[in-house]
Amino acid sequence: MAAAKLTSGERDAVIIGGGHNGLTAAAYLAAAGLKVTLLERREILGGCCVTEEIAPECRASTTSYIASMLRPEVIHELDLAAHGLRMVPCNPALAVPFPDGSALPWWTDRDRMLRELEQLSPRDARQFFRVDDELKRLARYLEPFFLEAPPDFSRGGLRGNVDRLRLGARFRKITDAEVSRLVELLTGSLGEFLQRNFENEKVRTLLLANSLYGKHGGPWQPGSSVGLLFHLLRGGIKEVQGFFGHVIGGMGAIAQALAAAARKAGAELRTGSPVARVDVRGGRARGVVLEDGTEIPARVVLSNADPKRTFLRLVDPRELPDDFRRAVDAIRMNGPCAKVNLVLAEEPRVRGIPDDWRPSERALFTLVPSLDFAERSYDAAKWGKIPDDLWVDCVIASNVDPTLAPAGRHVMTCFVQFVPYRLDGSSWDAERERLGDAVIRAIAEYAPNVPRSLVARQVLTPLDLERIYGLTEGNIFHGDLSLDQLFFMRPVPGWSQYRTPIDGLYLCGAGAHPGGGVTGAPGRNAAHQVLSDWKRGPLRRSRA
Ligand SMILES: Cc1cc2nc3c(=O)[nH]c(=O)nc-3n(C[C@H](O)[C@H](O)[C@H](O)COP(=O)(O)OP(=O)(O)OC[C@H]3O[C@@H](n4cnc5c(N)ncnc54)[C@H](O)[C@@H]3O)c2cc1C
């Protein structure tokens, strides 16, 4: 079939995928004066950062649901508030109900939190703030790395030395004790950390619920304590460390604000435009070809699709070194999460969460009653089973933003970890509704009015996350966030600076440093890398 030529002619940059990182990259590149076209396969922009209708007039953040990591720099530089972004701090940041009918909230107000903890253990109450202060101090060492390309240790010469010096400069003021603590947190297990530091099981569980998110591994796995640092980055418009935010209008409002910023800067954003392949000739990306055969020439191509999708499906294998393809193929994906979105006729009444708390204070609860429960849950998922012990993170979004549902309706999103991508002896098409039923049963143990008030239910298994949102193996972060897949190892060693073995092809999504979550960081960093290469000339000279 003869490919149709695009009438608008060659673009400076084409971006494959309109997830929030693709949109971020589009906004920065267009603002720098490049002619940018972004191509999204779905009919909606935002990727895993969307608000969608799940029942008549009821809208939900169908995938990501809490904004905790969106970089303040992105918010300010792209003026997202002027483009309609409004976030409301979660207070409590989370709450864990227990089988004995009590619940432990994590208040953001220090005095209120102190009073809550003192009832459980005066020792842990003191320790909680001491540990929190220390973790915040340590997280500040890591924070600057989020918004820059990681050092490339494979490079020699002046550039390699500059990278090494940059790394050294970031840790100039670190003390010996802090180095030990950092290494311990990066390599140790969350379970051991919590046992060592806290005596009360409920306090331990609260920290667990806040620190192990969306990744492979139970709380006793080495390296699981790194999550304690991840959630302590600055976030929100006011740049608060450890920020958790509800987004008014759902997470899609972030994507909409980014899209508005990109359009204002002149970017063209197209939906319903699946890219079939990157056009590579002579070792250089020269544009893309859509599934309908349309060719879109460009001097540079950025991919917001995950690394496996980008390199194993959109690029001719002959254009990539074998060892690179093997390394990409080995990236750990394999789920391990699902999402169940509900419309309810009544607000869930959760045991232990008092009716006289404000509606926004009653908006979150996490079902993970102990470390052992979490470990059992991961263990089952590891063997390809749907766990009997389901860890479910629930947000009643309509308690904070009533515009999401009409009167008499409530929207609750339920994030489920851990579940496998590959089920042992069955398939997700056969088991989808069984997972939905199990989630409702798990919630009913704490909020008995939920089953009778169910109006609509959307179950997104890891397979659905792959099919609908384009996530290879349903991995919500475009690759597990384990130490061996982070920093200069992300997406694969030697290629952490957004460039790829193909000249003019860049990765700008969560599969690149610093990884997944709604941060905008990979999109911003990749755009800066493109612009720095652009200034040096090779991209401008590449016009075929
Ligand atoms: C269920 C779930 C819950 C989550 N919860 C949270 C949370 O509460 N907080 C948080 O911070 N993070 C959360 N995350 C993680 C976070 O949403 C993602 O890591 C992040 O949104 C990834 O953004 P991205 O722009 O890099 O990629 P994506 O959002 O995956 O976007 C990539 C885009 O590329 C498109 N695409 C792929 N291939 C092609 C092609 N060939 N042609 C055209 N377009 C293509 C896809 O359709 C998609 O729109 C969650 C994710 C999921 C799935």
C-alpha cells in the first residue's frame, strides 16, 4: 500500500504517545521553538494519567489516582495552575483500618499525628518524627537527581569526568553516618527497617502502607526500604516534602493542563494516531509511520511508549545491536497491579473512621493490616495466583471533588497490589470478574455497606492495563522500580541519558530515568537532552 504523505511537511520533533511525559516533552520542546507533533494511539490524551467516564455522569481517575510526585518545577515552568491544575493536599495522607475495628490515619498536621501515635506507643510517637526528619534529610540528597540525566559511567573523556564530578558534588556535604543510612535504605528490607525502628505493629503497618507501591517484592525483600525515600520528594504547588494530593477533576486534569501548555506553545497534539514504526535509515530516526500508512518525517523522534514497546515493536530489529535488544528484553515488567473502579450509591462507611471527620478526611483507606499479610499477598502473586490476602488502596474521590459524580453517587477507585500478569493455569479474561468479586469482599470486611451500594464496576487487570493503556505486561512504571533498574541502569545500562542506539531517537517516558509515577520528570529531562543535542548541531544538520 502506498503511504500517504503528510501535508504539513517535516516536523522538528515527533513524539510517540500522549502520556503525561509525552505531553511534558511536547510543551518544553515547543516552548523552545521546535515544530512538534505528538501522536497518541487512544482517543484521549494522558496515558495512565486520565479521567474517564465509568458510568453515566460518573468520572474516575481510571489508572493513577493520587498526585504525589509531580515535580514542582514542571508545575511552575509550564504554569500548570494557569492551565487549570488544582490539587488539594490529602489529609490524612492515608489511613489504615484494622480488623479490631480501629483505624490509624497519617495526619499531615504534626500535633494531631503525635496525639494519634501516643495512644498506641509513646516511644513510637517520638521515634516516628525522628525517623521522618532523618528520611526527609536523606531524600534531599536524592532529589536533585530527579531532574537531570543520570551520570553515564560508561563514558570516558571530559564528558565522563564532568558526570563523575557532578555526582561527587551532590554528596559533598554528606556525613559518614548518612552514607551508611542511605546504603541501608537502598539495599535493606522495609520489614527489617520497621521492626528495628518501631515497636507497635499498627505503626509499622502505617509506614508499610505508605512505602511499598506498585513494585515487585514483599516487605522483606532486600531493597524494599527505598520506598521510604521515594514518597519524601517535594511535591505539589507549594513544594511540600512528602506531599500527597487529590487532583480536582481527577488525574486527567494534570494531562489537560499539560496539553493546554503544549498547545499554547504551538505543539500539535493528535489522538487516534497509533504509530506502527519508527522510520530508521542509515542508523538515524527520520520520522514515524502510522498504522494507516501515513508517514510523518521528523528530525528527531521521542518515544513515550515503554522501552519494550519502543525497541522490540516499533523499531526494525536489524537497526539495533543484539546486546541492546537482549538487555531491553530482560527488563522486569510482569504486572504486578490491577485497578477496580466503583460507582456506589452510598459513601463507604469504614470501621474505625468516624462519621464526624470531614468528607475529605474520610476519602482514603488502605487495606493492608500487617507486614505478614503483605508478604503472603506478594508470595501468592509471585506464583501466578490471585492472592487471598488482597492489598487494596481505596480513594473515595467524590468526597473531595463532588463534580466527579451526580448527587446520590460516589466514585471510589481501588488500586490492587499484588497480582500477577501471568496467571498460573488460567487467563485474566477468565478471571477478571473473580478479581472484582474478591476486591469487593475484601472491602466489605471493613466497609460492610459497599456490596449493597454497588452501581457500576470497572475491573482493570494487568492484561487490561496492557491492552487499553499500552503498558507492556501491565507494568504501571514501564519497568519495575528496583535498584537494578534505576538511575544509570534505566532503561538499561549505558543508555540512561534518554538517547538510544539510534541517532535522533529518544526515550521520554517512565521507562527512562527517574522512572514511573506522575512526575513529568522523564519528559522534561528528555526534552532538555534533545535541546542540548539540537544546540550542538547534529540534529539540525540531519535533514535528509
Ligand atoms: C493502575 C495504575 C495506578 C497508578 N497509580 C499512580 C498514582 O496514584 N500516582 C502516581 O504518581 N502514579 C501512579 N501510577 C503510575 C503512573 O500513572 C505512570 O507511571 C505514569 O503515568 C507513566 O506516564 P508516561 O507518560 O511515562 O507513560 P504512559 O502514561 O504509559 O503513556 C504512554 C502513552 O503512549 C501511548 N502509546 C504507546 N504506544 C503507542 C504507539 N505505538 N503510538 C501512539 N501512542 C502510543 C499510550 O497509549 C500512552 O498514552 C499508576 C499507574 C497505573 C496503571
